[in-house]
Amino acid sequence: MKFGLLLGGMIGFVSVFSVAMLVGKGPMTALMEACLGSVVLGLLFRWVGRIWIRNVKQMLMDKQQAAIAMVAEAEERKQQDAKEHVTKPV
């Protein structure tokens, strides 16, 4: 989480500051806008990062549950085949 916040803050600061200077704003105005852009983009990166991590965890849990269900189904099929093999006359 800290990495996403810092990365977003750095990207926000640099991009807003450079755009403000290119537009022709004064250095103090550009600095104030860059600070605000840093906070906003940092929080945005943090929010998106949390959503992404939550979705990755959910995907991994779903895969694990599907694998467990497949193993249980295979075991059940094995037991069913064993019962059919025993009950069939040779």
C-alpha cells in the first residue's frame, strides 16, 4: 500500500508540476498545484491498489476452491467405480 501511495504521489507531483510550468504558471502556483495533485493521485493509486489486491485474493481463493472441488469429485468418482467393479459379476 505504501508503495502505491508513494508512486502515485510522485507521478502526480511531477506531472502536475511540469504541466503547470509548461502552461506558464508561476513557480509557487505550480508548486501548490503539484502538491495537491500529489495528494489526489496518491490516494487514487492507493484506492485502485486495494481493489486490485482484493480481486487477486478473491481469484486465488476461487481457484483453490475449484481445485478442492475437482479433487473431491475425483475421489467420489473413484469410490463409485470401485463399488461398481465389486458389484459386477465376473
